[in-house]
Amino acid sequence: MRLTTIGTGTAAPHPHRVQSGTLVEAGNLRVLVDCGSGVLWRMAQLGLDWGGITHVVLTHFHADHTADLVAFLTAWRYGQLPPRTEPVTVIGPVGTAAFVDRIAAAFAPGLAGFVPGFQVLDRVPHDPLVLPGDVSLECCPVPHTPESVAWSLTHGGRRITCSGDQGPSDHFADWAAGSDLLLLECSLPAALDVPIHLTPDLCAEVAARANPGTLWLNHFYPPVEPLDIEGIIGARWSGSVTRATDGASISLAPGNGPSLSG
Ligand SMILES: [Zn+2]
Ligand SMILES: [Zn+2]
């Protein structure tokens, strides 16, 4: 599997970070986890195949994680010649189908028909969905908005977990345990702590409890970036910590045991 952080930012405009979006390539699938504003343009800038996404997976409905969904659908229909003919599936927590209907009502009644074979799947937590190519998807509820979930993608004996936005949750940390790669939000400094996001100290608690193979961080509001995030986490947990940037990638070779490269 290969993970590329397309957008590592938030609702706060930033010169180097667009809003949330992460590409996970697993087998023949190209899964985009969240699609906030700027993610489509960043993919084009990075030379990534925005036309080849097979699945869009949503963690929750906040605009900084969903605003580009209509941009993707419009680009697949009108932004390439010939228009896309391969199907695409949007997968999200309960309420996703209704959310997509509301977007279509706002932008274009035929929006769902822009891509032949377009479908939307609502998923309940802890009910694995096995996609073609033996890629398994599972979500876990997290404290943020009522619908918010984190997602795990498992393929070839490897597991990648994407936290989405969330406050602290032992349930999530226990569920994420054993992940080869944990992509965890790190929104705010402790001075601006709110119950629905993580600070570096809270990321350290998650890392110590989940003990992933490697920890990548994203979703940085500007006030958290000057902090010694690696030092704060390193005081609690001795594993590898990476601040994700837009366009950064990491590959996980199939199998069990340490495998990180790239
Ligand atoms: Zn967010
Ligand atoms: Zn959010």
C-alpha cells in the first residue's frame, strides 16, 4: 500500500497546506480519504491521477473534508476528454447518501449522474467492507461531529488508519492499535484545546496507547505548527513521528513486520 498526503491543512487558509485529503493506493484501488477545498487542484499540481480515483471515503461532513467532492464530480464529467466512464463509489458514515443528495440539490440535480456507475454507501462502525482486490475498509466512531468516524484500510497484511478529525478517545486508540501507519490529526496547541480536536500532548497519548508502526500527523491549524510537536510526542512514545506535508508519500510493502520505505 502507498499513502500520499495530498492536503494536510484545515479550515484555515495556508500557503503550503490545502484542506484535508489523503490518497491510499492499495492493489488496483485508488482511495481518496476526504476531499476538502484544494485537494483536486493539489493532485493536479503534484501530477497525481485525479481521474483515476476509484473510491472517495469521507470521515465526516465538515466542508474542509468534503468541499471538493462536487469539484471532483464536475472534473470527471467536464474536466477531461472524454468524460469519465469508470464507476466511482463514495463511502462514508451513516448520512453520507443524504449528504450527497443535498450537495446535488445545491449544485446540480444530475450531479450523481456525472459519472456512470456512481454510488454512495453509508457504513456503520465496525462492519468491515471488503472491496475488489481484497482491500478491507472499516470505520470507528470518533468524538467530533455526530457522524464522525476514523477509517482503516487493510491490504496485503498491512493496515493504514486515518483518524479524521477527533477529540481524545481511548476507544479509537484501542481500535487503531496494530496499525502499520497511523495518520493522526494534530490540530491545536494545548492553550487552544477543545474537546473535538487533538493537541500534541493528546497525540502522544494516542500514540502510546495505539503504538503504531509509524505515526504521521496532519490537520495542523497554524498556531500548533511552531511547537516542538516531535519532542512533545517523543517524551511519551519512542516511535517514529512525521509531520505530513502536501505531496509526501510512504509505501508499506506487503507482509508482516517492519516494512516502511519511501
Ligand atoms: Zn477538519
Ligand atoms: Zn471537522
